[in-house]
Amino acid sequence: MESALRTPTLFLRKGISILAAAATAVSTMLLPTSEASAQGLPLIRDAEIESLLSDYASPIFRAAGLGSGRIAMRIVRNDAFNAFVVDGRNVFVHTGALLQSETPNQVIGVIAHETGHIAGGHMAALRSRIARDQTKILLAQVLGILLIGGAAATGGDTGRDIGSAGQAVMQGGSELIMRSLLAERRSQEAAADQAGLKYLNATGQSGLGMLETFERFAQQEYISDTHKDTFARSHPVASDRLARLRELVRKSPNYSRKDTSELQLRHDLMRAKLSGYLENPRTVFNRYPKSDTSLPARYARALARFFLGGNQAVEQAVAETDALIRDKPSYPYFWETKADLLMRAGRAAQAIAPLRRAMQLANSPPLMKVELATALQSVGDEKSIAESVSLLRKALIDDVNPTGHRLLAGAYYKQGKLPQADAETAQAYFLEGNLKQAQIFAKRAQRQLRKGSPEWLRSDDIINYKPET
Ligand SMILES: [Zn+2]
């Protein structure tokens, strides 16, 4: 019973939508990130959370000399506490980590550590080592086969002995390789801690949150072998490493520096929203009991009220959201949530005004443009379709969003612009990782598009695209 799964997510008609992992493409050529799509990560898009994470991460990226906007924060829908990098372009953070982190500083600390991995080029170093080691394993196997083969040629029982000697070579070889890989991982973890702490110091923030997170996982490692969290596994916490980190953090000039109350509120609202959208309403009501009248608790309960369903669900949830808007009218995401609930209830026309207000207050992020375009297309008259086209064209300049391309394709089909529609459908398939369908649509589009036009060129890129091997 989880909201994002409850609704078919063909279109991004809600605050939270799950997209295909290939949506992580952030290079200029709109090429899908091969690692992320290979992992099939369920990514969540949400303007409120993305804006907060960007505010957490941007100063850290700048401090690391990576501030050109080429790294994106990506939200992975997964209950486990984890954050990781697979390349130099994305920092992935699980919803579990966001839900469980009590302060902005804890998430910022994790981001700082991950940024340390990126700045240190750790993933590339590890990959090239694995490639080297795979060659070694292959060599060991070849050696083993040669030994076995050689023995067989001489005949007799000795063949078996030499054969097991060959196996011992292989086993010994991979054990050594594993050990040296783990040693490299450990030194990378320590290096990422130190780099992360440097960025935190440079931005005037405490390293305490980072320390708290790693201490928690070190404890889990000791308490139970079966209850190891994925974060602990992907970030092995050696006790000497933790001791060093503790000392560095305590010595840092910003040790007792706290997050501002404004940032803490945004953090709590984010956790409330994740809870409200992703968790069972009963769980949400337990986590945020009626006695808690804070904005985050009311936010979570309004969403849970909606997803609980039944009599008056929409009216009550919208009324509770209206009350939030009355208390904090300048917060764009209460307006956006109201619009989202109305959209989900099939009242697109009523969603448009609150969405326009949200956009105005949030400085028109691309995702909200896509949401407004969705609402306008549900209304469906000629003028609304035209506005949705203009919104989507702007949104898709800044945002890699296959859902947006599908919406734009839909609008073009309605306007009778079939080649443009095919070109957008091709983009959507391409970003979703379906190269075959993408090329079929790109070829069909290109035949009728003006040669050299932007749509023609983008279709051409898809037709000539060679997947990485
Ligand atoms: Zn790490």
C-alpha cells in the first residue's frame, strides 16, 4: 500500500513520480548513464526534495571544486539507509537515508563523504583495478587449465594432483585479489571521510552529522551480522577509521555549529512528505500523532488522510493542505501538494491555479512546468495545449525527463504535428533506455523534419547512437 506504486505513473501528475532509471542522463548529449540504467534504479522526482538536496549539496560541490552544476543529486526509492556514487555525475541517496536522518547536517555529511569519493576519482580507480584483477583471475584460470592439461597429457593419477594445484593457484590468486581490493576500499573510505570533512570545514558546517551516521553503522556492524545495512556494507567502517574521524570532527572549528532552524524545518517537511507519500497511512498516523501540531506532522497527516481513502478523503486532505497554506503561504510546496491531490482526484482544472502560485513562489523549476503542462493537457482545449507545449519546451532544456518528452509528444499529436511528436517519442524511448524503439521513431521523424532543424539533429543523434560496450 504505497502511494507511488498505487497510481500508474505514466505521467508525472503528482509531487512524486517514479521514472525509469535512464532518466539520470545528465551529459550534454542526453546519453543515458549506463551504470544507473543497468542497475534499474527506481528514481523519484520531486521539486521540493530536489531543491532541498541541491541546497545541501551545492556548497559542498563548490568546496570540492566540482561546482559547475554537472553533478546531480538523485533520489532512489529504497528503504535501506544508503548513499553512493557510480560515476562523477550523480550522487544517489536512498529515501531510507532521508527518512532516517534527523538533521540536515547528517545528510550533508553523507553528501560530503560521497563528494570525497567523486573528487578522489575512486570509482574509476576501483573499476580499473577490477579490470586488472579480472585479467589476473583469467590468467590464473588459464594457468590452472594448462597445469591440468599438461598433467593429462602425461597420463596417470598425478594429473588430479596437479589439477588441484591449479585450483589452489586460482583460489589463492582470487583471495589475494579480494584482500587487496578491500584494502583499497578501506583507504578510499578514509580518504572520502577526510575530504568530506575538509568540505564541511570550508563551508562552515559541523562534521558531527557525518560522524553520527558512521557511528550508527559501526554499531550495527558489531551488534549483528545478519542485520547489516547496505550502507555499512558499501562503506565498511573500520574502528581505527572511526577513531580517526571522531578525532578530526571534534577538533574541527565548526564542531558545535547547528543547522539553522529554517533548514531544519525544510528537512522535517521533506521527511514528512516522504512518509506521507511512501508509507502506509496507518504508519504515518503513528509516526505523526494528532497531538503533534507542527507543520511537518500536519503535512504528513494530510497526505495520509488522502491515501487512506474513503468518505471525504479528498475534501479533508485538501482542507488540511489549505490550513497549511494559511499558516505558511510563501511555501510553494504546500500549493503544489494541494494541486497534486486535486490532480489525483481527477480535478485537473482546479489544480491549475494553485500550481501557478507554486511556480511563482518556487521560481518555476522544470518539474513544476511539467506538472502544470500535465494539468493543462487534462483540461485539453486548444489554448491549454499550446501553453503546455511552451512550458514543456522550456522545462526540457534544463531537465532530463522522459515523462516530459512523452507529454510533449502527446501535445504535438493533438496539434497534428506528427514529425515533431515522433521526435519527442524517440527522445522519451531513448532516455528510458529503449534504443530500438527510439531509433524507429527517430527515423520516422527525420523523414519529415526540416534537415538541420533542432528536432532533426536530436533525431540524428539517436539514429547514430552507438551504445557503450
Ligand atoms: Zn564511502
